[in-house]
Amino acid sequence: MIYLKTDEEIEFMRVSNDIVARTLAEVGKRIRPGITTLQLDKIAESFIRDNGAVPSFFGYNGYPNSICTSVNDQVVHGIPSAYALKEGDVISVDCGAEKNGFHGDSCYTFCVGEVSDDVRQLLRTTKESLYVGIELAVAGKRLGDVGCAVQSYCENRGYSVVREMTGHGIGRSMHEEPRIPNFGKKGFGSKLKVGMVIAIEPMVNLGKQDIYIEDDGWTTRTSDNKISAHYEHTVAIRAGQADILSSFKYIDEFLENNEK
Ligand code: MF3
Ligand code: CO
């Protein structure tokens, strides 16, 4: 069952996603060598609650924290821990928040200090592939159009796209139908309709596409232990142009300041 959203419901989702966007920036500002992923989790949880929202991930299928912190070869669902970040790491921070009954969901991969050019290039391509997918997330296009665009953008640049994990519909539940794969065939798959709200989230590997899940039941890693990147936006489907409900603007603001 796909739940189409009214304009009013989409505005509620914009509010939840704005909290997520600002949470990611709060966390991002504190990322540096020495900080633990559990400290980042506490920053996120306080910020979400201070804004009158509830962390969507906390307790979801027994998930123990408010964000996922996936470092280096961890693809997704890294559990915050006493691990202290070190120079050259990359960390994807995935965050969800619920307010007024609606969820927001977004993810950004940050660098810890200076990272190698190879890794920087992987991050850039993965982020760009998200926007390439979003470009096609408009009424009348098909899920295969979106997936194919993301996949070919990444594969043409020598990277591989994870198959087992996908994006998803989102609304009153964090995960709703349909699944949004980051691969596919142009012209195939279900048609996107006005009022659908979906999370698009490419997970892209420097090496091979294969992944495995650790014994904790969550932490997902690349099988070749090479670096993986992950970016996610929540997007409302409209006629003509996608409406991106989450945002990286707060992150871009402080990343720019950092470079000055
Ligand atoms: N944000 C993830 C997604 O995009 C879900 C995290 S799983 C959780 O689907 F258990 F941590 F919530
Ligand atoms: Co998601």
C-alpha cells in the first residue's frame, strides 16, 4: 500500500526533515579526531528532542540509538560506540526524526580531517548520484528511471552500488512502500505519482558491491573492506520537479566556513 500525501502532510514532513537537516549539521560540526560515535549520538538525540521531535531510529526493530554512524568500510547501520574517530576516517551519519506524526530521514557522509583523493572522489560521486536520481523523481517517471540513473552515474565512474539495501517510501512510518533501489532499468518499475514521498539513498562502494551484516544484526560492511559512502534525501513527488524536503544547506554553511 502506497500512501499518497496531501500538501498539508507534506508541509509537516518538511518540518520533520528540517529538524533532521539541522541535526546532521550539529553532529557534523562536532566531527573531529578523538570524538566518539556515541558522543555524536548524544548530540543528535538532545538536539532532536530539544526541537520537540522524537528520534525515529531509537527502538526501531530494537535499534539502540538515535543515529547510525557508519565509519569507513561500514556501509550503513553502524551502531554508535566508544570508537573514537581518527584523521582520515569517513563517517556517514544517518538520522530520522518524527514530529506531528510524520518522519524525516536523511544521511550525509563526512570526512574526519583530511582524507585521500580517492575517498574524496567517491564521496563527491555518491552525493552527485543522489541529485541525479532526484532529478528524475517526478510524476510520470518510473522507479527504474531513478535507479538506472543513480547506478550508471556511479558505475561509469568505477564504483559499485549496493543492491541489498534500498531507499523507501516514508510518511507516518519511517519505512513505507515502495522500495527505491539504486539500480534498475530505464522505463521499468512502478510509476511515480504526485503525493508520493520517498527517501532516495545511494550506498556506493569504492570496491565491489558485496556486503555482509555483522553478528550484532545491524552493522553492514563491504565484503572487501573498502570504503563506502551514503547520502540520503527525503523527496516529495510533484509534477515537473522533485520537492526535496530534507536539506544539506546547514552542513554546506559550516563546511564553507571551515575552509575560510
Ligand atoms: N535511515 C535508515 C534508512 O534510511 C534506517 C535506519 S535503521 C534504524 O532506511 F533501525 F536505525 F532505524
Ligand atoms: Co532511509
